[in-house]
Amino acid sequence: MVITFKVGQRWHYKTRPKEEGSTFTIVKIERHPDHGYILHVSVEGVKVENPFSAKGIVTVIPHLPFSHEALERSVTDLAEENVPLPTNFVEGYKIWQQAFNEGKAGIFTITVAEAVDYTEISLKKQYSQQRR
């Protein structure tokens, strides 16, 4: 079954344990000649350990880029449509876009839950490397 994603949709997905209330909102969709559709999402309701954060944990990941197929494998049901877009995704999108255009970044082809795990591990690794 092919799911049609649209900007402003909030989706429930197969979350990590203890994040069952987490959702993601589609904030931007782009068509790329090599990657097909790139869907940019903001993930809310997570509990990501972030040593760079004052509280040590963040509940929102403002920007993550995905393949259409990765989101199809992740979603469980549509929560709502026409959701106001979070403005905090723009900065992360611009950083990603520059790195992507330079061939230094890609898109996630893994599930949203796996990308949240990856984000958490990456933050811890970056912090650890900076403290050396």
C-alpha cells in the first residue's frame, strides 16, 4: 500500500519503548532526481539523551530527512492534518541542506525509531569527542 504524505500531517509511528506518545510532523517534501521524494519531519514526544542540552534530555528533534519508503515502514496511523508547522525545523534543515549539497549528508532509509536512536548515539559521541 502506498501512503500519500503531505506537509502538515502529524503521524503516529512505531516508536522506541517508553515513547509511545511520540509523533512526527511532515514539515517539507522535496523531489530529488537521485533520491526520489525526501520527506523532512520534526519528531515530538521523544526522550533523547543530549549532553549538550541544559536538562540533559530533549523531547523534540526539529529536523530529520527520510526516504518515502522509510516513513511508510514507520507509520501506524495519521493523527491529524493541517498542523501548524514548527518553526524550529528551519535551522536544522538549512544545515542539512548545505551538507547534503556538498555530499556530506544523506537521508535516512531506516525507520523513524531507528533514526531517533541514531541521533541519540551521535549526540553522545560528539559530546565525548569534544571533551577529549
